[in-house]
Amino acid sequence: MKPVREAAQVRRDNPKWAAGALAFGVHAVFVLLLVFGVSWQTEHPAPVMVDLWQSVPRAESPPDAVKPPVRTAPAPAPKPAPAPKPQADEPPPPKAPDIALEKEKQRAETARLKKLKAIQAAEEQARKEAARAEADALKQVRDKQAAEQKKQALLRQMEADELKQSMANESAANAARAARQAEAQAAGARQAALAQTVGRYRDLIRATVRGNTRLPDNLKGNPQVRCLVKLLPTGDVVSVRVTQSSGNPAYDAAVVRAIEKSSPLPLPAEREARAAFVPELSFSHRPQE
């Protein structure tokens, strides 16, 4: 059982060593890239050659003198072309990973701006719809108030018309009532005047007949006889008939003769009063009245 545990332990340690080696390698590559980048961008100065002379040579040398060889500096090694320096107001050219990151940022910023514009457009649309809804609600409230005011005005007009009609009806009723009362009073007055006229002419006819009556000698008491007298509008007596006898035929005959003798009987000139006597008159007579 021990070898199995050791193998398992070795297998567990190998990934740690591999991860450590991989991390070390990555750091080493990163350091190399930094060093290469710094050395690539650094500009090495050109070498300077200086000749040292012990004394200044004369202007002319003798013809036979041999000129010493002139030492020349070795030709400098060709320098690599320096990388173009970035201007003060321009950023250095980005590296490939930076370009991808910048594009990603630009896409994210574009998406954010689009989303922000969409949100602003939605908010603006919501504000417009809210304003429209508020205006519609306000218009509905104003229309409802106007309709209610119109209804109230119509109701007040109807009430005023009803009151005016009621007052007119009441005035007409009062006028009709007053007219009926006046008419009733006038009718009552006419009836009273008519009754008074009829009563007066009855008394006048009765007095006329009494003046022409010759009472019999054997009359006792105060007997009453009733006769029905037919008259013309002129008061002329057409006929006389006893409707209720007094019990004394001589007295009854004396009253009939007195009525006939009193023709024409006095009658009122008014047609309504004369209608109480014409065409028939119910006449009653007592000797002592």
C-alpha cells in the first residue's frame, strides 16, 4: 500500500512544479521583452576620434622629408535606423493587444451610447405619453365640468320655467276662482234680486186677488185654497183650476172668480222673474192673510 501513496503524492506534486515553471518562463519572457523594448528605443551615441599632436607642424616641409602617415579613425559601424520618435501631442502607437482592447472599449462605449440613447428616447416617449395622458385627462375633466355646468344650467332653466308656469297656472287658477266667486256672487245677487222680485209680485198678485174676493157669509176660520193658474206672458188669465180645496166650495168658487176678475195679473218685466209665473202659477189664498 505504501508505493501507491507515493505515486499519488508524486502525481499531486507534478502539477505544482509545472505551474511554477510555466510562471517563471512567462516572467522571463516578459523581462526580455522589456529589456528589448528599452534597448530598441535607446539611441547609442557615435564614437568620437581625437588626434593628439605634440607640436604644431610647420607650413612647409623639406622636399626630402617623408611625411608621416596620417592616422585615420576606423569607419564607424552602421547604426540601426532609429525608430521615429512620437510627437509631443500624439500618443505612442499602441501595441496589438492595446489595439484590440481599445476596439473592445470603443464597441462597449458605442453600445453604452446606443443603450443610453434608447433609454433617453424611451424616457422622452414616456414623458410625451404621460403629458398626452394628462392632457386627455384634463380635457375629460373639463368636458365633464362643462357638461355638468350645462346640465345644471338646463335644470335651473327648467326649474325657472316650471316655477313660471306654476305661477302662471296659479295666477290663472286664482283668476278663474275669483271669476267664479264673482260670478257666484253675481248669480247669488241675481237670484236674490230675482227671488225678491218674484216675492214682491206674488204679494202684489195676492193683494189684487184679495181685493176682488167676495167671501161667503158662512166662512169660518182661515181656510186655505190652492189653485193652478195658466197665464200668458202679458198676465192674462187663461184658466183657473183648484188643486187643493179649502173644504168650503163657496169660498173656493169666490177665489176662482176673484182670480179671473183680476186678469191681467201684474207680472215682472224681467224674463227670468216672469218665468216664475208663466205659463203656470201656483196660487194659494187665505182670507186672513
